[in-house]
Amino acid sequence: MFKFISRSQAASVYAAAFSSLSLTNKFFIAAVFVSLALAGCGGGGVGSSSASTSGSQPIYGGDIGGGNVDAGSNLGGGIIGDGGNQDTAPSQPSEPSQPVFDPTYTIGTSSTQQAALGNLFFGNDDSLSYVANNGRFYQSLAEAHNTLSPDQTMPIASQDTNAYVQWQNGWTGKNVAIGIVDSFSNNRSVDTHGEKVALIANSVAPEAEIVNYHFNYSIAGAERAWEKMNAAKHFIANNSFGASRYDPSNGREDKSFDNKVANWVKRNYKATGPADYDDKMLFVFAAGNGGRFCPDRRVHACTFRAAVTYELRQKGQEDTDAMIWVGSLTDSGGRLTSYSLTAGEMKHDFIVAHNDVLSKGDGSGTSYAAPRVSGAAAIIRQKFPRLSGFQLKSLLLETATDMGEAGVDEIYGHGKLDLSNALSPQGQLSVN
């Protein structure tokens, strides 16, 4: 069932700095509710459930749907970790090199900075209240932003990604959709995990269409949401959730984790489910917050979808879908947070980004790093609309700012998201 919720525009821009701007476009958030039965889960063991080509029965047992989510287990505003511990110290970051790309790039249609500013905070909708992660209530997103970041005219995610610089050239995410698979309240308040994830994506790509897919935290539910995205041509899928070996909220280990992965791999059941997706689809996954509990800390050893993808590759199966995992940086940006999982053997699929919501320290978790990458992907796709999902993935990863050991490494993968570099590829460009 599809339910569209109109976000009407406010009469004026959110701050005095933008008071002279006129709002010319309406912004919509569509909430797509995915209703699925959990029949077949059984007692949580793999033996009690089976693969289904329709996606109606989850293979991964009882923990899915029961709240054991990897990135964002404290849904509805809980803070996972403090973002301040710095367990993994990198060497001095080096400047990224400019890769040469094979595809011929077609330049898309730019927008304007004014349109970007007018669509911040979901079109500056004053009817949307905000509940911070510490429980404090604000009458509007503008009030929350002005209170939490009084010296900043731009949302923090637009600054730490340098997205606001791209808006000056008209690259705002316009005419590109980002699907957010998460939990939403639908109560005219930004007070849940999913709505804050959506807010971050909007802070990076304010003219992108943010489409919220509410699901029931089952693997089947996620797959159904992705299939709906694909049908609707919402080709950037943000997934700030997951299934982990260790519950990041309490450290409880799923003793059957390896068996569940093995069962899935035995069936050659890819991490994104049985469906075939358009070649423009890009799946962005939060790496996971189990770094304090999972001794290995490598994403493929600690989270389900990364583990399945790694094991399938070991069997010689090539990826059919473009997937990125996103780790989170401390507020200083110099180190990986203590709770973030690391790149490990997924280093060629891994990137890192910041993880605040509206101000430094107001939120933490790889959940909030992932939508920065999704928003960046929307901006890149606006400028280069013909890129496939794999080409978009390559552009994001290969233009990242190197961190840690020189080159792609097992901590930071390709390094820190660098949107400015991603929008300046070397190669032949053709104007559409």
C-alpha cells in the first residue's frame, strides 16, 4: 500500500539569511508501508524457515523482526555510542588521486542554489516538529537547527559533505529519488530513527525526492521494499539497519549467525534477495555499530548481508547488484568511531562519513553516516544521469579521500566521502 504525505511549504525560508528567497517548488515525502507476515520464522533457527523466491518468508530467523537491527537498534531517537572514542588511529590522510573513468559522461540538468535552500528541512515545513535524541522537543525543524547550531546557516550534513558547495552550481539531487527503508511514525514529527535518516539525506540533497519505505524489520520486508523501489524507479536504496552477530545495544551474540549465513550461501541467495533489479539500482548499507562487541570488527565477520556477500564471492559468484557499506567517523573526522565496524575484506565496497543529525554530538551511529552517501549519490546522479549503479558506486569510492594506510585498506576502505571530487571525474563528457 502506498500512502503519500504532502509536505506543504512554509511562507518564508527557515532563517533570516534566506529571507529573500522565494519557494517555487513543492516537496513531497511518500511513505510506503510494506505489510508482511512473518510466517515461517519458526523459533529463530535456520531450519525453521526456508528460501522463498517471492520474498515472503525470511531465511534469517527470529532476530529479524524482533529488533536486533545492526545500525540503529535504538530506534526512535536512541543514541548508540558517543562518537568520541577513537580506537583506530589512521596516518595523516593523503590527498585523493583523480581516477580516469571509462564511461562517457552525459551532463544532466542543473537546478539553482535558491531551489536547494528552499527545499531544506523538507521544504521548510513549519508544521513538522522535531524530537532530538536527548528527548528535547522543538516546534519545528528550523527551531531545532537554529537552537542546536546557532552559528551555522546550513545543516551540518550539508557542511561535512561539502554538499552546499555543489548547490552553488545547481547540483542538488533534483529529479532523483532516494528510498529510505526504515521505521517511521507518520505523526507530523521528526521523532523516529527513519525520519532522522531521511532528514540527513535531505540535508545533503535537498531537491531529491525522499521516499520513506516503512517495514517490519524482517529480511522479507526489506526485500519487498526494494522490489517496490525498483518498480517505482527509486534507484538509490538507503538501508540504515541490519542483522548482526552481536546486538549493538547489549552485546548479545547470535550463536546461530554462522549457520544462518551458511544456509543462505548454500542456496546462492544474494544479499539483496531473489529479485532482479534495474542496473541503475545502488544499495547503500550502514556498516553497523557492533564494533565494541564483535571482536573481529570487520563488517563481513559481524553483519549478515556483508557476510553473505563475502561468502558468495568466495564461491566465485559475481555481484549482480551494486552495494556500498558505510562506516562512521568521529566528530573531528580524523578517526573511525569506536563502535563502527571496519572495512575488512569488504574494503572495495566500503567508505566512511560523518554521523551527526543537526549538530555535532547530537547523534551517532553508522545509520546516520549512510544517508550522507545516499544523498551524495543523488547529487552525482543528477549531474551524470546515465551512470549505472556500479558506475555510481565506483565514482563514490574511487574519488574518496584516502585515510589510514595508503590506498584501499581494511579499516577505512576507500576512505572519506568526497563529493567535490566525485563531481569532477576525468574522462570524456557530453552535454545532454
